[in-house]
Amino acid sequence: LLKRIQIIDTCLQRRIVTNAVEPSNVLKNEDNGEQEGWKAFDAIQLERQEQAERSVLISCHSKTNEKKFLKYLSIHGDIKNSFFYESYGTYAVVEFANQESIASLHEAVNLPVVSNESVVPFKSRLLSLRSLGAAVVPNSQTGPKCKPQATIPLTELIQRLSKEESIDHQVTSLMKAYQVTEENTRLRFLVCSLLKDIAAAYFPECNVRPFGSSVNGFGKLGCDLDMFLDLDSISGRNVPMPKAGLVLEYQMKRSNSERAVTQSILTVVGECVDRFGPGCVGVQKILNARCPLVRFSHQPSNFQCDLTANNRVAMKTSELLYLYGCLDGRVRGLVFAVRCWARVHSVTSSIPGAWISNFSLTVMVLFYLQGRAAPLIPTLDHLRSLAGPADKSVIEGNDCTFVSDLSKIQPQDNTETLEQLLCGFFHFYSTFPFARKSINIRKGKEQTKPEVVPLHIQNPFEVSLNVSKNVNAAQLERFVALCQEGAWQLEQSATLTRGTGHAPSPWGLAALLVPAAGTPGIKGRKKRKREPASERIKSLLESLKNKV
Ligand code: CTP
Ligand code: MG
């Protein structure tokens, strides 16, 4: 009976915690009463993409009168949604109700009038609003209310968390403050859609899809925008071939490898982004990486973008992480807490190098949760066993099959609090036998390391790859030492009396996020023992090679 009560309690908890902080990329499924609040990954992607295609991005004056601005645009059709934000100026994202409005808008938009300069006449959905006369769009006194696209400062976050009454509440508060918002998600899909318009100059049927933390439910405001140019949707692949008789096929250039084709495609698309892409600056083509990519900054959105091609496995990985995050609210909570703690203590960094990446850290959290006495999430092998025929997926020889329907997965009967889980995480990795064992979420059990590297985390789908190949021994040691310290700190905070009043001193998760005095950041560490330039370049190249 006790067990049954616990299971019911967990089911309730799954719903409650999941609903408490609903990630912005989980669209509500209003038609499906059975699984209210949850939607399959592919359905979300499609819906978001379609939404983005009906949207435009407009640079405007900071004092734009919102009402008049929207009225002016509505001559092209009904506006379904809009918001303003600040990034190198004020921008508005405007979503029309119908696709035709975009065509109507394009008809009415002027080419810029410039003196002493020339423009590349590439038309996109990134526009500027000029106010030529107060009669059209007069400026208001205050300007529109802008939606934040960046996280609050760490000190403010610590203060906010210190006022919470439990570590579980602190985690919820952290997620509210840090995770990508509804608007930020819209902007991410819109930037992909703008990129698609550029790539469509070469491949009219292509698609550009976000992956990684923009869509896997673990994204923090300000995280990079990973996207991939999807050419698999190009028609003609599945046209049935007659057994006999006449048949026409396209004449196409051939290359001796898929990689060479990807490199050629990214070369021209990268060139196009660089020369014609409005708002795209600092374009670098990193074509010799293991997964070739074009990196650039999209200034209007302030996103650091990585455009890859032919990267379907990473898309599947994003779906898998999304599913794990939806299984139980504690998964996202713990990943956010650990990722935030790791960033503060420079375990992770935005600069590529020999440190643990957010992706590796996420897989480590999942592995830890699979190994609890009462596992909180199932193994990937179990998710594979629940898959139906429609879930079958083999990409470049890699079996990427797993169930995509949340309702087919039985809730696990783990009732631990986030406080217990966080403390358990630190203990688990304080004593993990990294020297001998590999982390493997497919099996949910540590495996013998297949190669001599400081940290081995098997890629969930490309099983011969180590996702943490870049990590050196010093970084791993530092991570372990910080885990020991984290465990100790949490135990201390359990025995300490919590501060009260207007500004209580940091405790629990807040205390964990206080940067240790004198702990050098990544920059500091570099200064203390600077490697020769050749070593640093080697390490940078290695990390780029590892980037998928
Ligand atoms: N990826 C992978 N193997 C790696 C690195 C990355 O499969 N060694 C895939 C993962 O699907 C990952 C995505 O590429 O989610 C994007 O990588 P990255 O930007 O490094 O990680 P994110 O999960 O997006 O996290 P962050 O917020 O740091 O960008
Ligand atoms: Mg990323």
C-alpha cells in the first residue's frame, strides 16, 4: 500500500512540478485532454517553425508608440502576437495570423535610401521602421515595454534565492529567472527562419532547424543558437522508381564523401550569410571540425549562432533530452541548478576548451538520476524498448530509436526532493571511479572505459564517440573537488539557521552560487599557468573538432 501511495504521489509530483515551471518550448496541447500540457517534440518544432514563417523582425525607435505601430502594420493582416525587446537598439517581433500578410508587407517595404554607400538588394524579414512624420507612427513618451532576453545579474539571483524557504523553491526560482522564455524561443525560431531564407537562395526546399539547448528544455537565456540546415526534406528522394521503362533524374555534382558535400554546402551558405545576410556579423567558416560549421553573430537578436548541416543525430539527442526533461520536473530543476553552479565556478565556459561542456554535464545529471536507488528516469535502452514502429530511426547507421510518446513511459517511484537530489549529485561525482569507468545513459550503469581519457561519456547515439573527449585531467580534478565542496556546503546549510529579514544571507543553492573568493575563473587560471600559444591553439582546434 505504501508503495502504491508513493507511486500516486510521484505521479502527482510529476504533474505538479512539471506544471510549476513550464518551459517555454513546451507548447500547450489544448486539443488533447489526456496529455494536457505536453506535446511531442516534432509537433512543437513544426508549430514553432510555422509561427516563425509568419513573423517579421523590425528595428524601431526606443520610443515607438506600440499601439500606432501595430495599427500601421495591421493593414497587411491580423497580428496574432507581438513583443518588443532591446538588443543594440529596440526591436519588435510581429507574428501575423496569416502567411499572406508577409507577401503583402514585402510589397509595401521600401529599399533603403543611402548616400555614399551601396546596398545588397537582398530582401529579408528583418526590417527597419522609419518615422518620417509624426502623423504615421508618433513616438510616445515612454516607449514600449520590452521583454528581457538576458538573465538577471548573479548577485540579484543570489538575493532572490536566499529569500526562498527551501532548496526546492530555490530551484524553481532559478528556473523562472534563467530559462529561455516564450519570447526568446520565438526569437530563436525566427532567426532560424531568417537563415532559411538565405539558404533558400541555393536550396529553395531547405529548412533551418534549431537544436541543442534552444529546444531541449535546458536552455538558459543567452545560450548559443545551434541550428542545422536540413536538406533531407528536398523532394525527389522518395519518388517511387519504376521497375522498368523511362525515368528522369536530376543531374547533380558528386563528391566522394558526405562530409565533402556538407563542406561545399556550408562554404557557399556561409559566404552568402557573410555577404548578404542582414544583421549577420563575424562569420567564420570552421569547415575542418569533426562537424563542419559556420559560426556568426546575429546582431539584432544578439545570438551567437552555429550553423551546421547534415546533423540529424544531434537533433535526435535534443529530442531525447527534451523527453527526459518532460518526464519529471525535477530533471530540469536539477540540470539547471548544476549547470548554473558549474558556470559560476568556471567548471564550464562559453569559450571552447578543455573543460566540461554543458551538454556533458547534462548527460552526467541524467546518468546520476538513472542510478538512484529508485531511479528517477529510465535508461535509453528502456526508452528504446517502448518505441513503436513510427519511432524507428536509424541515422547514418546509428540506432536512434526511442519512444516519443510520454504517456507510454511509466512514472518512476522516486520521491526524493531536489535538495536530496542535488546533495546526492555532489556525493555521487565526488567518488565516481572516473579512472576506470565510463558514463553511459543507454545502459544507466557505468561501463568499463573503452579508451584512456580523463573523462569518458558515451554519446547516446553515436556510441563510439566520447562527448567529453576534450576534457583534461586538471579540469576533471577540479570538478571533483568542487563536488566535494558542494556536498559539504549543502550539509552545512542543512544545519545552519537560515537568515531572515529583508536581505538574508545566502544559504542552500544561493550559497552554492556565490563565487568562492580567490577562485580564479578560466581567465585567471590561464594567467597563472599560461600554456604556450601552440598548445592553446591545439586545444581550441581539438574542441572545435569535437563540436558536433
Ligand atoms: N552535441 C553532441 N556531442 C557533443 C557536443 C554537442 O551530440 N560532443 C550535440 C548535443 O545535442 C548538444 C548540441 O550538439 O545539445 C549543441 O551543443 P552545445 O551547444 O555544445 O550544447 P547545448 O546543449 O546547446 O548547451 P549550451 O547551452 O552550452 O549551448
Ligand atoms: Mg548550444
